Amino acid sequence: MKSILVVEDDELIRSMLVKALSEAEYTPLEAADGESARSILASISDIDLVILDIGLPDIDGFELLRQERERGLDAPVIIVTARDSTDDTVEGLESGANDYVPKPFRVPELLARIRLRLKEHDESAGDDSASIIEHGGLRLDIRTRRVEVDGQIVELTNREFALLELLMRRSGETISRLQLLNSVWGSEFDPASNIVNVYIRSLRRKIGEQKVQTIRGVGYRVG
């Protein structure tokens, strides 16, 4: 059974999530604040996924997530919060979240997202051949999140890395802006959002203008 840590200060919501996870045959653990979450993450090494509220009483959830990612937390993290502005969503994803679910939410949808993130994580961990991706002077190490451009290490944000990883996994193929939006950001962003364009520009500044090509009227591709 997969173990899932619920970090939520609202007792009613936390209890509801724990009950739903148990009924879905997961092993739930719970923390009402950031310090309790830290203690659990430090003492239990095999947590499979974290559900994280942002408005914790003792620490901002974004900061907690950044700190735990720096300490080596590899498990998928789904943010569940009432703070659902675009800025908050972007900050959550850049802090290392894998998904962002605004409150109020429907439990079946959250469970579906949990299954998806666990499946993605298991596939990535179990496929050693997919750990390194190389193309056109670019080298991505999926496990360590290390990026090299023509032999030089560059620092990418989590979303920039996810965007480049998708383009490189499908190198030579043109991927539409909407496909990139749905794959990297999920359903939280309006299809009319220009966030893909913004990130493509940022990515090009870091890895080189010519590494990501624009196919006018179609989308983007690497190689």
C-alpha cells in the first residue's frame, strides 16, 4: 500500500482526506503543521506522496516544500489550498509541487490526480534508460535534475525543467502550446494563458535561442 502524508491544519478537511485515502486503500499519515510534517518526513523514508496545504500555522507551505526538496524529498507533492490565484499556482509549481488543486475540490478528482502522479513517479523510478536524455548538446539527468548545455551546467526552475524534459523526450516532434500547457501545468491554467510563451522565452535565455525552435502556427520543438 502506498503511504500518503496529509499536511493540513484544518481538522475537518484532514480527517476527510485521511478517510478517503484509507477507503482508496492507501496508508495515510497526517500532520497539522509544518513542524509535524518535517518530523514525519525525517523519520519515514518511504512516503510515496504528499498532500500539502499552504496556509499552515507555523510556516508557509511554499517554504516548507522548498526546504524539503532541498533535503532530498523525491515523492510527488500535490498542493491543496484555497489560495488559487495564478501567482500562487506558479509559486507552488516553482517550489517543487507536481500538481496544484484549489479548494473546494472534489475527492474523486483528487484521487485521480494522486493515481496519476504516483504512476508517473513509479514509471520514472523504474525506467533507468529514461534517466538520462541527450539531444543537440543538451543533457538532462531526470534523477538529479542536472542540466548541461554544451557541457556547461545551467540552473532551471522546476517548470522550466519539466518543459524541456517534455520537448526532449519528443525531440524532432512539434508540440502545440496547448499540449505543453496541459502536460506541464495541468488544468489550472486557462487555454488562453500565455504562460507557455513566457517560459519558452525564459528557457531560451538559459539554454540558447536556437535550442528550442518555434514552428509558426503549430508549436515548439527541440531538434
